[in-house]
Amino acid sequence: MKIAFVYPGQGVQKVGMAKDFYDKFDWAKDMVRKASEASGFDMEKILFEENEDIHVTEYTQPCLVTACSIMAKALEDEGVKPDITAGLSLGEYCALVTAGAMTFEDAVRLTRIRGNLMSSFVPAGQGTMAAIIALPKETVEETIEKIDGAEVANYNCPGQIVITGEKDAVHEGMEKLTEQGAKRAVELKVSGPFHSPMLKGAGEKLRVELDKAEISDLKIPYIANYNAELIENTSEIRELLEKQVYSSVMWEQTLLKLKDLGVDVLIEIGPGKTIAGFVKKTIPEIPVINISEVADIEAAKQQLEELKNA
């Protein structure tokens, strides 16, 4: 059976994620300690104590990388190994840790810098994002192409596209796409126009930090957000991560690529079931197993056994 580990992006975070892993495994406590050192803040406090910082982008990103990496290690320690991996936006860093290209510590350090750059590079109020529901992507693309300052941020799944860019341009896009028949156009509560050309400078600044990080040979291939291509050559990774900051996230295309590559089952690692929802609308024939608590691991092993014997 061909297994893919897939990781969600920002927005699924919650206080207490990975706490049961932390309580049960000494190595998980050690990973949280290493994450504190790498990020420069008290990871244990923000992950596990009631606070609002967990929803602030520069903290959200390293916190999610920490929690998801702990969950993935627990699963791998139980003998469940992926053949391929991918992650949505921020989740690409978790995928790179799983693929062996990036150390956990570097992923935590880089995502704090990435979160800070993404949320502060464009002055507050100048940019925004909006989810467009129930319109064909061709309609969204054709409409947005005619609006200066607006771009597609995320191709999440059929019928769900996120647009990004200058605030007025995004508002114009919302209005025009609603006129075109969008079921809903919802402005998102975000701290910047993520995945838009407005963040090109942020991507370039991140590249300086990426160049300081060691990128190792991939143990398994992963699929990049920027082009939805299977990446086996590590020399491309820094450029792909730089461009990912200010380019469209090709997630629907990534899921279709996983199907084309013959993946039999996806394991979504992290809080919530966002990826499972996208899979259901894109490649519904492929089952998704969710891992967010310790108890999920035994259940996942049983599900995998059942799928193998089906």
C-alpha cells in the first residue's frame, strides 16, 4: 500500500494540540524543549496554556510545525511510514521534515521567521484574503486576471478558491465573483495578503535564512506547493520555499498528483480535518485517516490493516 503523509496549514491551530503526546512520551517533551530553543519563545506555554498568541502568525507557524512533527514521529515509531509527503502552505515545512530534507529545529526556526515576515511585511490594512465558494476555477481566474492587485492565493479543492492581494482589489473581486454566481465570498481574518506578489520581498528575505539552513537529501519524495510537482532534487527546495510565500498554493493539483502517483491512502497529521474535506471534494475515492491524538494511532494501524486486506 502506498501511503502519503499530508499536513494542514495555518488556521487549524488550537491550544492543547499534541498535549497527550507530550504527557506520554519523554521524546515529545524533548522536542518541545528543542522547539523553544529554535524559536526563541516558550513553546510549552503557548502550546498548552490558554493564550491568544497561538493565533498570532509568527507563533502559529512554529507551534503547528512542532505539534504536527510530534504526531508524525509517534506514528512512524509505531511502524507506519510514508512513501511520499505533502503539506498545505505552512504544512510544506512539516512535509520536508518527514521527507528528511530539513531538520525539525530548522523547520521551527524558519517558520517563526516566515510567520513574522508574512504578517508584518505589508502594513496592516493594506492587504487581505477572501474565500470564494462554489465557482469553477476558470471563472475565478478569468475574473481576477482583470483586477489589478488581486491574485489567486490557494486552489484548495473544486469549489473553494482563496483570493489575495490589495484590500480594495480583493473586495472588488468578491463583488464581481458574487455577481458571477459564487455561493459565498468570505473575507478571511488574516494578518496579511498571504501568497500574493505583495509578499515578494518577504520571500526574498526568507531566502536569506533558507540559505543558512542545511538541506539534506530526500529520504522520500515530496510534492511542492508552488508547482504541484514531485520533488526529488534537493537543489530546488530553497527556491520553491521562497516562491511559495508570494505564489499560489496548488493544493487541489497536489491532491490530483498524489492520485496520479498511485497513493492508496492519505494520513492527515494535525488538528482538525481540513485536508480530509479537500480530499473528499477532489479525490473522494482515496481514504483519509486523521491523526491528532495518541488514541488515533492505534485506530490508524487497524484502518490500514483493514484497507490492506480489503
